[in-house]
Amino acid sequence: MREVIIVGSGPAGWTAAVYVARANLKPLLFEGDEPGGQLMTTTDVENYPGFANGIQGPELMDVMKKQAVRFETEIISKHVVSIKKIEGGFEVATDTDTLQSKAVIVSTGASARRLGLESEKELYGKGVSACATCDGFFFKDKEVIVVGGGDSAMEESNFLTRFASKVYIVHRRDAFRASKIMQERTMKNPKIEVIWNTEVADILGVNEGRVTGVLLRDTEKDETREMKIEGVFAAIGHEPNTKLVEGLLDLDEKKYIKTIPGTSKTNIPGMFACGDVQDAIYRQAVTAAGSGCMAALDAERYLAEQGD
Amino acid sequence: MEKVFTDDNFGTDVLKSAIPVLVDFWAPWCGPCRSMAPVIEEVATEAEGKMKVGKMNVDENMDTPGKYSVMSIPTFIIFKGGEVVDRFVGSMTKEEVLKKVESHY
């Protein structure tokens, strides 16, 4: 049986791996089906300490991975489908393999929330995108909308103006919840126009096989209208990836893993949680990394106690 | 071995290929494309002889992605006898890609 298995490859997972590896506990890390996590679809990361000039999201994940590899973290590029409690530890399974360990660190993060429309699924990759940094390129001189009002909506909108002729931000309230600096940057951008108090009721173009427009609903007057548009980017927050541990670990009402305050401990001894999967409040790369360190130290202590 | 497809060789290497072809539309600036690169390389090795696997850089080749309405990357399209038989978008594991690939041998 292995000592520690880490599930997830964002800043929390890689930081946990560095600490576990340096404690000579030979971590095994599963990268999952979104390797690198949310930062892989982020451009400039300007608030991660240690990078005076900022760093690109994928670049940051790349160096974190390299650091974990340097201390001999074993990496499996697979998606974990189940975790079970067994005598003396846990059983972690992918579609093809089953591995056992004494402790498990869950750092499965959060994934971008979708609008939840049938047309969104149909038109995904045909004008509907979940990654502005990947797909902005395909919208040169076209008009697009970004749905949302937080930092990621601001960042994506600003990024998209490099390509799109016009970016409309559709927001269901009359104010953004984004940080001041991001709001200012957005409001100053001449290519961005905000459509307040409005939500996307439907995306049009299923028959054409590409996005041709959207159906907008005014949330105050409850009126709908059609708008011609070629691209739809949703930036309406994230959902924790906790399907894997549902029924095993205690989750809060928003489905985040509950940890004992001030620790990474879950309700099951030997299972630890770190990063966005247990953090509905801060959700920063640096807080994820910090909690990854906590999980590694908690796991190390747990294993030492078991050995006594 | 993974192939490199371009607008120029697409007709002969993909559309006229004797065996099915998986084309990975990607670009260097796309994070998920980068993390899929090693996955696709392994798929290429496992599918050797049964399916041709290769990538097309959408930054250097504009015609083919345009023709097939590629608007998100990574987009993966499987061609058989010059026709599109499967298409999927975004990150996934090697097992998931292999499942799709093997269903078109």
C-alpha cells in the first residue's frame, strides 16, 4: 500500500505533492481530465507572489508540475472515478487501474459552471466556448457576448477585445461583483458594452450548426428580445468537483467538501481536502497552494501517528 | 508516430488516407491543448497501423479549421474515407479518446 495519493493537478495538488515528496512519502498524483485545472485557461496571473511581472496561467502550472517532478512525484494522467474506504486506507480507482494508499488528498478543484441550456450543449465548440484564451482567436472582427459579472467575466471580456470587434457583457444584476481594478479596466475599454439586468434565455443557431444569436431576457421587465451574435462565452462562476466523494465525505449546501476549520481534515481520518474543492470563499491560486501545503503536512502527521 | 497536418497536405494525408485519421486542431497559446498533447501522442502510438493521428496548428493553417467550422480548441475530428465520422471538443483522458478512436477502426 502506498503512503499518499493526491487526486487533482491544480496549484493545491502540485503544492501538496512537493511537500509530501520532500517528506519522503513518495506521492502518486492523478492529473484528472482537466490537467492543470482552471489556470490552464487563464492568461495573465498578476497576483501570484514571486512573479514580479506576472506569469501566464499554463506557464505557472508547468513550473509547479516540474517542481513536483523534481522531488520524484509519480504522475498518472488519468481521471479518478472512485475512492473507497478499505481496511487501513483507501482504494482509488480509474477506469483501468485500482491503487491503494494509507492517506488521500483530494484537490479536484472546481470547474466552470455552464448556463445549463440545451442549445449551449448542442453549440459547444460551434460558437459557445468555455475558454476565451483558447478560442478568442476564432472571433476576429466578430461580435461576442460574455455572460457574468465577476473577475473572470471582466478578464475574459478584456482579453476578447484583442480579437472581437465588440464584446457585450450580459449581467443579470445592475452591478458587478468583480474587483475594482478589473471593473475599471473593463469600463474603460471602448470595445466593451454592458447589458445590465439581463440573462441569456436561449442560444440560437442549433439548426445552422453554429451560434447565430441569443435570446435575452430583461430580468426587471421580464421581456425577451433576440440579439445577433456569433460567440457566447460563459463566466458565471464555478462548481466544486465533488461527485467523486459524494456519499463518502461531508459536503456543505453548495457541495464543497467540509473541512475542520483551520485544517485540511475531512470527516474521514486519512482523507484531506485542499484547494477550490473545499473553498467557496477565496478561490485563489495562492490560497489553493497554501491549503495544499496544509493537506500535505496534515497527511504527514496522520501517517506518523498511524505508525506509532 | 504523430503526424503534422497542414492546409497543403490535408487532402492527400487526411481526406485520401486509406485508414481513418484523427486530427487534433490546436494552438500553442491554448492551455488545454498543451495538456492534451502528451495524451494524443500516446494515442498515436497505440493506434499505430489502425488510425493515423496528427495535429494541425490553427495559427499556421487557417483554411482547414475554417472549412470544418473549428471555433474551439482543442477540437478533435475523426475522418474516414474523406468524411467526418466523429468530433469532440476539450480536455479528456487517454481512455476517453481511445474509446472514441477504437470505435472507428
